[in-house]
Amino acid sequence: LGLYLLVKILRGDFWYWMPVGGNAEIVSSIVCALFYSFYGVDGILWSMLMNSIISIGIHYLTIRNSISKKFTFILSNKNRITVYKLLGLGGALMWNSLLVLGVAQATRVFLNHLEGISAVAYYSAAFSLSALFLNFILSAMSTDYYPSLCKVANKPKEANDLANNQLEIGIYLSLTGLILTLLFAPEALYLAYDKGFE
């Protein structure tokens, strides 16, 4: 693999081999392994910093190589309204994400102040497990939902019925998973993390 990467770099087509978000994990893994092998635990921070810098460089070079000509984007009045609606939706989603992160951080600070760092560890572990389970459900549902939604995109009633069905399935799956997580929480923490959670 190393020889293959070296040949690609020398021929100058390395960046076409590595698309944005594609195989950058290989470079990140190599950087992490090098920093960790030379510096141990102290190298983790520097490997994260170098991975960020390398990722920015890879994305910059990929975009520079893929965009060969400049183009202009002209907005008609209809497109302008659509863009404003999309910007409003994007702003609402971004605000929602910031609120979720803020509430999670405030909860950690509150737990640390009230119960100590062990309560924060339990909370973070439980939050990670539930997020893992929820992401699993959402990715499985999106595999089925998005293609079906594209078929009925121009039929509002069918699209609404499909969204309601997917929401109902998601609620059933989530409730079942949450109940199972509550019932088997000690075993789940022991399997996912460490014996220290006993």
C-alpha cells in the first residue's frame, strides 16, 4: 500500500485517487500511528492537530483539481425564494444542533457540580450508547425511506403518508431499543466500555 501511494504521489494523480471524504482515513491512520508510536499518549493531541491540517490540505487540493473553470450562478425570483427557504431551514437545523450541544454540555457541568466526575462518566457512556443505537436506526430507515420518498416526491398526500409510516416505525424501534437498553444497562456498559462501570 505504501509503495502504491508513493507511485501515485510521484505521478501526480494522488489527489484524484483520494476524493473528498473518501479514503482520507488511510492517511489519518498513518499519521495517528506515527505520532502515537513516537510520543505515546502525548502524541494524541498532535496527531489530531496534524489530521485536521492534512484534511484541510486534501480537501483544498481536491477541490482545486476538480473545479477547472469558473461559472456564474444566476438566481431568478423563483430560485431566490427557494434559496431563502433553504437558508431558513438550514439555519433552523444549525440552531437545533447548537442547542443540543449546549444542553448536553450544561448537563455535564451540572452533573459534575452536583454528583462528581463519575456521574458524568455514566451519563456520557449512556448518551453515547443511545446515540449509537439511534444512529443505527436512522441509517437503516434512511436506506428504505429516501428512495421511497423520491418516488412520491410530487404527490404530497402519499409523501405525507410515507413520512407518517416511517415516523411510526422509528418510534416503535426506538422505544423497543430504549426499553431493552434500560433493562440491560449494566451489561451494555460492561460490554461497550470497561469493568469499571460495574
